[in-house]
Amino acid sequence: MGQNTWSFVQQGNSGIIPLELITLSPTLALMYDRPYINPLKLPDGEPAWAGLWHFDTNTATPLRTITNTFCASGGFISNGTHVAVGGQPLDAIPGWGNATDGTMGIRLFGPCTSADGTGPGCTVFEDPATLHLVVTRWYPTAVRITDGSLFIMGGSDILTTFNAPDIAQNNYEFFPPRAGEEGTVRASKFLEDTLPANLFPRSMMLPSGNILMIANNQSVIYDIETNTELMRLPELPNGVRIGVPFDGFAQLLPLSPPLYEPTVIACGGSNKSDTITLAEMSVNDVASTQCQRITLTAAGVAAGWEIDHLPEPRVMAETVLLPSGDIYILNGAHTGYSGYPSVGDSGATGTNAANPATQGIMYKSTLPLGQRITQAGIPTSPIPRMYHSAATLTAKGNIMVAASNPHPFVLDADDNPNNLSFPSEYRVEYLSPDFISNNSPRPVISKSPSQLAFNAQGTITVTIPASLAAGELQVSLMDMGFVTHGWHAGSRLVFLENTLSGSTLTITAPPNGNIYPPGPAWIFIVADGVWSEGVQIMIGDGGNPPRPAQGVPVTINSL
């Protein structure tokens, strides 16, 4: 199949700024914001700062939360519960909702199995007195690991543009806590070395079970089991930095059997020095176009970063991993930095960035250097999506695009006495490839298993349109990630071994939890570049973390 053409359609109003956005089910997404004077209200009239988005009706309903969820991270754990960790250190602001300090917050949601979000498990559970992190964390990163728990990295004690030694949390912890490590954290030399640009470290679990972390312009492979830095990778070339506030993006590319070689891209950001002062920074500083990738094998690291370029500079972009294995890059700006107004000339616009990037970019991950990056068939949105924007894949196979709020308050486009740029954005858009927007023939999954053990086989009943039958057939197992601040923590795609006989597709689950960590997933069928709607599946036994080793060891090629 040739290049898909994409299109935007605006549908609905989110009611809060969903700067944290998580696809929960075919019908629901979870949204977290900061306590604001939002239009979405709780039953008692208080403004909500959390809610459910209903894909079927394009409406939002409020959720009650206790702690301030702003600038948190999180992910699903092995039993299907969604966990959000960390948040905003500020207490309640009069009239903005009665939030308490969220920096040590742990928020549990689900599993929620009702389509309309009203059944058991469809509320946020918090108990700050007894259920909390070991240390305060604003702008941390959390990633699900081999045993189904969360590995939590970094952050700061307080709001800041640059992190600093006296406020930084240069350490790691787990949720649930590991036996023998309750109430303790692990010190991180890597996070210490990557100050002052180490907030929201871009991190992902490799097929070896090790963790790759990228912060500032540096990268490390870390062994969780031995608490050891195994290797520092070459610095990002040409002085490019992707850590906050330079805010480039990183993504683990799809993993394919039998060797599951991991390749990572890191793109955009800035080549400004991390010793630059806020006064010297400008909303018009041009972001980087550099887009580098590295394969995390012995040979790949020896070869170093392979450099490509985006067609335009990009900071604060979102990267949505598609079922085909390609990456849709959208949102953000061409110039400036992330963060609330703090750079030298931000007073004029009330924001740290300017020149919104309204046209997306497609990264075609399997093509050779020089052919991967294109804007062909990619539309322009009339809505600037700057700092605090979000985008996530949905079960329908399209992309929900929402949010934007580069100001420390709600700025109404119709009530803007200071004439500041980029008002608070509640409008929701959907971004769809032409085979969805035109209702063209697609693969259809009519029956699939709800759970699959590691290395086990299962059968899917599928219909492949005749027009697509001659093309390549792929089965994509996906985690859509915890979306916030241009970083999709936990985003992952594993192509599954499969055999098609008539309408029966036999698939083989990942061999073990290093390839795909135990927990919830989505399956999409891709035929000749056209994907089905997604169906949910639990990978592993569905038990509470930490889970014992499951599946079988296999020979891989990964550091």
C-alpha cells in the first residue's frame, strides 16, 4: 500500500487540560490536569482536575482526586491497575479545587471494565497517609518492568525550569517497593551527571530487561537486578540535548522476533548549552532538526548514532507509535523551550516557545536512511498545540489530540486582556488515516483471547479484505504509554509470530516479560499497511506485582 493521507476532525471538549492522557479501553481514556478553574465540575460544584474521556460520545465526566496530579508519570502494572506517581508540590489555590501536595502521590485507577466508566474500579483511589512514594517527585518517569511493577526515576522537589543539585531527586524507587528496599531509594550517578537537564528522563526497558535512560545529551544502560550502570552510550551528536527544558523526544522502535534487536530514536530538542541562563534564552531560539537513532547491540553501539534530520525544527513534540511500526510526530513548536514563562523574552507572549508546529511528520521506521521522514499526506491543524499538549492512539486506530496550556493559569481566548499567545485549549481533535476517515476496507478482529500466557499460542478470528490480502500481514502487540509533556512512557510495540489459515490467525505471545512486561496490551492486525481496530488482552497471569519469572528464556541480540 502507498502513503496514507491523514485528516483532522474536531469533536468535543475535554473540560480539563488533559496534559496526562492514557487510553484505558475502547470507550475510555483517563485524563489528569492541574487544579484549575476548569469547566468540568464535580457533583459538588468544585472544578475537576481529573476525568474520563468517552470515545463513543466525545464527552468528559469528572473524577474526584485528592492530591495534585500535575506533572506526574505512571503506567499500568501487571494486574491491569493504572498507577500515576508524583505530581505538583503546590497546595490548594483558593477557588481552583481542594488539592493537596501531590509530589509523593500514588493514584490507583481500575481495572475498570464498564464501557461507560461507572462500574467497579472506575474511580481514582488515593490514601496519601499510607500509600505514597518514598521521596517527593515532580517530573519523574515511570516504566513497567519485567516483574510487572513500576521502576520510577528522577524528578525534583519543586517546580523548576532547570533541575539543580539541591532540589533534584537523583535516585530510583519501585512500586510496589522491592523486598528489602521498603522506604529506601537507589542513588543514580547518571541522573547526577545529567543535571541540570534530567527531568522526565526518557527511559525504556530493553529486551534484556535492562533500562535505557536518556537525559540531557547522555544515555546509559542500567541493570536493575544488580543496580549497576552497564554502559554509557556515546553522547548525542553535535551538542544536541533532549532533556527538559530542551524537550526533544525519544522512542523505542518495534521489536521483532526472533532476536528482538532494540533500536531507539532521539530527535528534536536543542543544541544550546546546558549552562545557558534563563535570561539568555529566547522564545525564538530555533530548535534542532537532528534525528538520530542507535541499535542497542554491541555492533550497533560501536557504530554509534546514525544522524538524520526532520524537515523542520521541533521542540515539545508528541510521538505516537502506530500499529504499522511507523511514528506520527505532532504538536510542539519550532522555537523556544518547554516550561511556564521563564526565559528572557517570555513576558511578551506569556510562554517559553513561539512558532507552533501545526503540521505533523511521519517517521517510517523500516526504511533506509534518507527515506524515513516525510510530510507527504500529513495535514495542518488550525489549533496550536504547545506546552502541555497530548496525543494518544485509540482502539479505533486513530489518534486523539488534545490540550495545550503554556501558562500557569487558564487563559480564555475570548477573555484575554493581556493579549497573550496560545490560550488554554479544551478542544479535542481526532487524526485519522484515510482508510478510517473514508471507511475503507480494513482487517476485522471478530474473536480474540482475553488473556495469553507468555510463549503460549492463541487464535484470533480475523477477516482480511481481498484488496489487502496480498500484502504483508503483521500482528502488533502494543502498550500505548503514559502520555505527558512530549514523552510517552512505556510506549512499546512487539510484532508477534503468526500464521493465517482461512479466517483463523494463530499468534504466539512474547517469550517472556523482558520482551513485553506482564500486564495489559492491545492487539492490532495490520494488512498491507492498513490496521484493524484494537482489542485488549492481558499478557501473563494477571497477578499482582512483583510477578515471578514467566515464559521461557530466548536468545536475543540486545545489551
